[in-house]
Amino acid sequence: MAITLIAFAPGPWPRALKITSAIETRLKQMENAWDKAWQTKDTAVLGNILADDYAGMNSRGERQNKSQLLNELKTMTDTVSSSVNNSLEVHVYSPNLAMVVGTSTEKGTDKDRKAFTRSFGWLDTWMQRNGKWESIGEAVVALPEKK
């Protein structure tokens, strides 16, 4: 009987669930802003999303820091007409640390005006510092074309 009462005793769970839900909502918004910034080549928005100590790996297997990723975006010769997050799954590990796992699809034309559709799988690690969520790391993999 004592075990049953303890199991149903009020605890911090409702508050924790609200915090987790708020974090999930915020990070999904930030992922969508990242996606839009990539499509529009907006280095200012992406620069605000990335932490100064960001460390990532792009879909070609190259390690990148913040300035290298922003330079890739600035010098990209592809024109991305559509970039959509297909799935977003947020994993909250603490009130200031979370990971988002997702897939996205880009459509557009390359420098030779050849149309492309590309899909990627990725995971982004987020940390809240001084009240601001920032991406501290990312890994991206190109997904095979669907036939």
C-alpha cells in the first residue's frame, strides 16, 4: 500500500513536462528558421543560431566550425527553391541541453541550372547559455535517393 501511495504522490513531473514541451516548441522553431536561412542564404540568421564554439560535420564528411559553415552558405552556388524539415524529434536531456534528430529535403537548381532534390538526415545538439538557445554541434548525412 505504501508503494502505491508513493507512486501516486505529487511530484515535479507536471512542471518538467511543461518545460520539456516549451523547449521542444522553441527548438522546432529554431530548426525551421535554420532551414529557411539555408534556403535564402541568410548568414545573419544562421550566425545567430550557431554558437561561437559550434562544431559540425557536413554531408560530405568534412568537419566545420561556425565560420566555415557560414562561408559555405555564403559561397554556395546552388539555388535552393524549397527546403523543408520532414521530421523533427526533440530529445531534452536537461533544462539547457537537447538534441534534435530530423530529416529534410531540398529542391532547387545547381550552378549549371540542373534541377535537384536532396534529402538529408541530421542531428543537432542545442545548449541554452545565458537564456539563449544555440546549436553547439551538428552531423549531417546525405540520404539515398528514393526510387
